[in-house]
Amino acid sequence: MARLVAGIVWLVASIVTLDPLVPVRLILAAVVALVLWSGLPLRRIPGRLAPLGFAILSLTAFSILLSGSNADPSLAAVATLGPARITGPAIAAGLAVGLRVVVIALSTLLVFGPSDPTRMADSLVQQWHFPDRFAYGTLAALRVAPFMAGDWATIAAARRLRGLQPRGPAAHLREIGGRLLTMLVAAIRRAERLALAMDARGFDSGIRRTHFRELRTTWRDWLTIGVAFAVAAAALVLPR
Amino acid sequence: MTTVQEGRIALESATPPSIEADGLCWTYAGRSRPAIEGLTFRLEPGRVLLVLGPSGSGKSTVARALAGLVPHVLPGTWKGTLRVGNLDVAQTPARLLGERIGLVFQDPDSQLVMSRVDDEVAFGLENRAWTREAMQARVPEALARVGLAGFERRGTMTLSGGEKQRLAIADLLAAGPGLLVLDEPTANLDPPAMHATFEQIAGLARVRRHTIVLIEHRLEAALPLADDVLLLDESGRQLAFAAADAVGPEAVGLLERNGAWVPRAWQGVAVARAHEARAAEARRSTEAGALLLEAAQVRIAYPADESGTHLALDGVSISVRAGERIALVGPNGAGKSSLLFVMTGLLRPDAGTVRLRALPRDGEAGETMRDPARLRAGEIAARIGLVFQDPELGFVARTARAEVSAGARAMDRGRGRDAHDAHDDHGADGVLAHFGLGHLALESPFRLSQGEQRRLSLAALALRPPAILLLDEPTFGLDRRGTEAVLRLLDDLRAAGQAQILATHDPRLLPACERVVALDAGLVVFDGAPGAFLATPPYRPAGPWRDGVALAIEPSGGGVDDTPGRAAAPR
């Protein structure tokens, strides 16, 4: 639970200002937190961020190019790209945007990353008072998610073996549509079976559930939250 | 009844209830015919009831009715009465029923909710508002009871099929219900796991502290455990309710017609002779057919394993000739599916080669052996086809007829013939009729019954049959009649020269194949005749693999042990 709060706090802090140094500090803090809390080894962090790499780079590049300060004639151009001028403040602003995305990504990793999803669900229900149905239903769905990936691969394989090879964009779209339909059927079937099994074990029968694993908000949680706020404040306020 | 509030309870404390049905009838919402009709019987407390019937006969509906899922969770129309102990199912709220009854389904993956074993067992208890202390005491007890002591912190996904089913039984027992309902619990399991599960159930039955309802169609294993038998016909009507002792060889006809696998000892001489003839036919080796596929020293690591030390296939070599029917056997996880995928080119081996005899391309004189992964879709489909364990994943069209002609259409297009013959549509109807699906030509494949879907997935590859047909667990979920129908259809295809590979962990199919290739942990441990395999299965323990075949559809000739070690079949 503390994790969730910390993640949100830092996310907000990074959005609040345009100064690029703020996200850098927050990134450092987030990385430290990830390593300590989630046990994610340092070298694996870039791997986790990789899918966003393209987005981050392009966002940064475009922000730099399109920044308003490029048009301001009083600012000296640091570089030129054809007809475009790039000024110092523009680079700073662009970097800020890019780095902000990194902070968001890291915060998300912190909250939803390698932590035990059951713990997450328990935390949502016990500490945040989410409805049981939603939290544990989602947990069960997460547990069968890997099967869905397998199903998708099987569906694709089956089609190829039947000789179906779409040619041209329209055919490709139809092919994907067909696959999605089959996938939907498979997903619904699985969901029905799982839901029935959960019902058979008394889920959602109107009784107030008890909890096998207890999650209490201890002083440690509050301390962590306090530290998170402090770090965010420091990142925002400290002079260069 | 309310043992819920008390902290500590013995594992089998609830008194086993009786079950009494009178004119029980249930129609699911949106269906025109009832799933079950006119069920009337009484089961005394502590006895074991075996429910038999063909696929689709409503056996699962009986299970659901006992658990109260029907009518409280699933919508439909209820008629008649069903009492469990002194509770009337239709009138009692689901949560009160839930305390007395536990239900186990056939697919372990679709009934385990949580990712850790101890959470999983506690899930049912949490739903029934047990105190934390009580749960913490009960979880290890329940796990120990099914032989999973010490598994508390394991991930449920890391368990084998047999272990998962045991976990499901632990879930079942944890809440201390008086009535246990098991719906085909061994359908998905390989012989050792199936054996272990039946032993577990036998253990529970012996103690006589539960009333047990077991839905199964493997009579040889299940009948010795049962006290009473309820037989349903394919429309869900009650055909018979009798003491298990009274069920003997004279009921063979009735039982076989309704989907059960009768013990071999009961089969009359004439029947046995007919089976022998078919087995001999299957073993008749066609003249050394052309070599269609050759795989050499194939190695594949598990995709999730980065270090590459866990191998799905570890140096597997196999060759396939025209007209052969090969049974590819092995426990779950032995590498059967990986091998099938490698043969079709869907998976690339990390080492070793696979060559498939392909049609000549433009400019080539004759057929050559090629890497299937490099073939175009149209080329592959003509040479090798794969029928998946879950037929629904393989459907590509909106109607059954389109499903059958889809393959032909794709192949024609692949070879540059754009005009699709109207002639082929007639061909499709002919195929549908042959597979018993003529009346379903315009139905969506997803609305067919399980048996019909299986036949349709075969029919889809029958208009332009590929040279090699691979089948992944083709009889999973089918009763006796369904299995025989599938085998007959396969015989027809084979008569035209098709090579067939049946990947299965069901030893009942072995006698219908002329060659057995057995895998174990990614290695080929046997490649020879079924008789030799069954005489000495290359697995430890060998018992379940040998006993499993006692349930076979035909005797496989000399060298096979008769009745399994457990209680003898009645009469």
C-alpha cells in the first residue's frame, strides 16, 4: 500500500514542474526504491523500460523541435537542423518531457511490478476497501492471462497450417479480426469455467469474507509514505 | 450444520448427507430441451454414487445441481425436488449449500484461482468467513491429506497436472463438506496422475465419512469404488439407478451404448473377436510407404528458460512414412506438443534438422525434402495438418460448411488458382455428411457440441487431406462412442495413404496404432510395436501405463497383463 502511495506521489511531483532536474532526482529515487523494495536487479531495469524506448525518444525529440522557445529570437541557437533552430531552453524543456515519461514508467513498475499480485489484491481490499468481486475477479483473470497468450499463438499457428496467408492490408485486417473473434470465444469459455469454479467455492455469496493473509498498515508503511513525500518535496524544492 | 463459527474442526466432521431426487428436471435458459429429466433416486449417507452417461447427457448438470450452482447461479427452469441431507436445494440459499458440498471439475487450470498453493486452499475458507487462526491450522492439514504437505509456498502454475488436481481436492476437503462431487476429475491426466487420483478417491470412500458422487466413464477404475450407479441417456433422462453390485456383464450393451468403457473382462467372445480383427487390421503394415518426414537430433529449450538448460526436446529423431499410424505417448510435459510443433515448422529447433517432403516448386522436377518452417502456408497445408486439443482454437470460418471448404480454398489460392470451384462446395457437403455433420452445415462451429466440434476439426482437413495428419489429444473429452467415431474416420483417411500421428497420454488408443513412440523428459525412450510397449512400459512406475490399457477398446494381443492390481471387476 505504501508502494502505491509513493508511486502516485512521485508521479504527481514529476508532472508539476517543467524543470528537468526534478525528474532526474525522482528517477534516481525510483530506481533506488525499485532495487530495494521490489528486488529488481539494477541491470534489468532498462530492459523493462525498453518497450517505451521509442516513445520516450520520439517525444523528447519532438518536444525539443517544437518548443516555443525556438521561435524566440532573443535566445541564441545552440544547433540548427535545416530551417529549424534549437535553443538551450528548448532542449531543457524537451528533456523534461522525456524524463517525465521515464518517471511515470518507473512509478508504474514500482506499483505494479514484480510485487506479488495477490498481495496487491489483498491490499486493495483490506486497506483501500475495494469490493471483493472486483479485486479477486481481476486477480483470477491475471492468473489465467498466460493461457491467453498461449491461445493466441495456437490460433495463429492453426491458421497458418490451414494454408491461410493473408495478402494485402485488407486481407490482413480480416485475418486479425478472425483471430480476435476466436480468441474472444476462448476467453469467454475459460472465464465461464473459472467463474463457475469460484462460485462453487462460495465466492460472492453474500458473506463477508475473511482474509488468510493479513495486511495491516504499520508504522513502516507510514514511514515509507512520509519518506516518499519528503523525497518528492526535496526533488521539487532543492536548488540546482 | 453451522460449523463455520467454531475455530478448530476435524477434517471430516460434517455428517455425510443423503441425496434424494424426485422428478428432477432442469432446462438451461435459452435451450428448448431439458438437460436432465425425470431423475428420481435416493442415495444413502456415506455411499459412493457413480454417474454414467454419454457426452452431453447432463452429467455435469447433475453435479451443478448438487452444488446448488443450478438453480442459484445459472439461469433456467427447475422442476421436481432435490434434497441434500435435510436441505432442499431449490429453496436453500447458495451459501448454506456451499458449506456442505464441494465440487471438483475436470480441468485443473480452470478451477484454481490463486497463484500460491496456500492462498488457493484458503480461498474457499475465506469465502465462508473462517477465522484466520482456523484457516492457518486447516491449510496444512488439507494439503497433508492429499499428499501435498510442504507445498504451501509453491506457485500453482509450477505444479504438474496431477498435483493440481490433488490441490483441487485439498480445496474441496478443506471446508469439511459432507458431500464431495467430482466431475470427471481424471479426464485431463496422464496415467500415473489418473491412478493417483483414483487412489485418493478410493481412500476417501473407504473412510465412509463423506457421501461421494463421481462422474466418470472409465468403469474399470470407477466401478469398484462405487456403491450405486446412476445411468443417464443422451437426452439426460434416467435410464437406471442400481446398486453397483447389480451391474454386471449383461449390462454391457446398455453401458456401451451410453458411452461407458466397460471392463474388458465383461466383453463377450464375439465382441472380443471383432475387436481383434480391427486390431489386426490396424497393425497390418502397408508396404514401406514413402518417407514423408524426417527429424534428426532435434533440440529445443523451453522458451521461458534463458539459460537453455531445460530442454523440451533433447536430441529427438523420428521418421514418418506414408500410411503409418504412430501413437506419440508420454506424460504431460514430456515434449509431445513441442515435437508436433517442430514437425509442422511452427517451432524452430535450437539444434537438429527437420525435413518434410514438399511438393515441387516451379521449375523443379520432383518432390524434395524441405525445412517446414520455410514453406509457404499453401505448401504446408498440403503436406501436414494439425488438429488441436481444443478444436475451437482451430476454427477459421463462420459456418461448418465454410470451415470444411476453407482449407481447399486456401490451397487453391496458394497455388494460383483463384477461381473457387462450386464443385468444391458439393465436396464440402459430402464431407460433412460423411462425418455425421450434414445437418449442421450452416451452424457456427462454436455452437456445436464437443463431439461435433472434434469431428468438424477433422472434417476441415478431409476435403484435401494432407499427407501427414497430426492430432493432439484427439479423444480428450470424448466418451466411448465419440472415440470410436473418431477412430473410424481416421481409418478412412489412412486407407487413402495418410500418415497419422496421435499425440496422447491415453493408453486406450495404443492398440489402434501400429507403432508407438514414447517420450520422457524430451528424449525418445521407446519406438516400436504397441504390444511391446504395453508389456513393459518404459516409465517408472510402469503400473498405471499398463493398467490404463485394460480400459482399451480392443485387446492388443499377447503379452499384456489382465486385470489391474486393485479390486477385481464385479462378477
